[in-house]
Amino acid sequence: MITQDDFRLNPNPPTMVPSDMTPQEAFTTADKTELIAEAFATDDESVLAGVWECAPCREEIEAYPVHEMMTLISGALTLTHPDGRAEHFKAGDTFFIAKGSPVVWEITERLRKYYMITT
């Protein structure tokens, strides 16, 4: 983990480790790969930043667990809101999800993103 005050996020970190934020039953292909490279965390982990990668999956999230801003490095994602409105995101897109938001999160192409999370 980086402990300095400022740094550059690497889109291809030299080391990514397995992550388990996605339930196994949410994956929509035989590939169930999920990786993370944490670049920054406050002592209390109330702020986190890094790179996350995940195979295609689909989750109905009743209340998004954190405030998160993300930029897609590669892949594609569709977010569907309770009113049925679907937003499609691809590499280069930056967006924010507020804590508590209900959303259907569907990775349609293997996704890699920068993230910054606050709790």
C-alpha cells in the first residue's frame, strides 16, 4: 500500500491479488476472476483507492455499500436504476454511485477500473 500523500495510479499494477467482493453466483460466465490492487487506504479504511478487475457478472444491489467514484480503464458496465433507466459505461468513462443507491450492476465485458471509495 502507498503511504505517501500523493501518487499516480498505475492502470496495470505490477501485483494484483484475488478479491472476493462479488458473490460467486453473480458471475455470468465460467470465468470467476476478481482482482484488486489497493494503492491507498486511510488508517481507518474510510477512504480507499486503487485498481479493481472483474469478469462478467450481474448483481441486484439494494443499497450500494459505499460512496464510489470510478473510471473504467477497460471493459463495459451497465447500471440499471429502479425506474428501469439503464446507463452504459465503457473505457474512459467516469461516474459516481452514492452510498445507499439501489442499482443493478452488470459487467458485460471484463472490467478494470480505478476506484476511490469513502464510507
